[in-house]
Amino acid sequence: MILGDGGSATDQTQVFGAEWCGDCRRAKTWLRRHNVPFVEYDTEADPAVQARAMEIAGGRTNIPVIVAPDGTVLVEPTDVELATTLSSYRLRRGRTECR
């Protein structure tokens, strides 16, 4: 079951992507480096996951699609966009910064 809908909060960041995707690997590396827990969904392995990612992204087919714990949706985010979005969450969780 895919939890994120781009509007409802979940406990973990969700990453919709594929192994071959360089931006997906970069985003997951950033998340791991900053100890951001995430659930990964493979859009290549499951057509339902691919359709869900496209729905969350407003019809866009770009990956990764990342759903933050507060429901914020990022499509192909840069490291700066990840830090900006997830720093707010991390601050509320008692952490001080993301770079």
C-alpha cells in the first residue's frame, strides 16, 4: 500500500523512483547522509507504483517523486530543495540542520 498522496502526513519520507535513475540515487544518498528515514517505491518494477507516482506528481512522469512527512511533494528535487523542505521537518523533530 502506498501511503503518500501529496496532502496527508506520514511518518517517513517516501521516494518513488528507479534504480537506473541518477537523480533518484542522488536523492537517496542525500536522505541517508542526513539520517532522514524513507520508504522507497520502485516505479520500474510495479506499474501501480508508477501510476501512483505520476498521480502524486500531477501527471508528470519525472522521477524521483518525493513525498515529505508533511505531505509536500517534490519532483526531481535538487539537494537544496531537499534541505529546504526537510530541514523544517527535522527542526520540529529536534534536529538542528540539513546541508
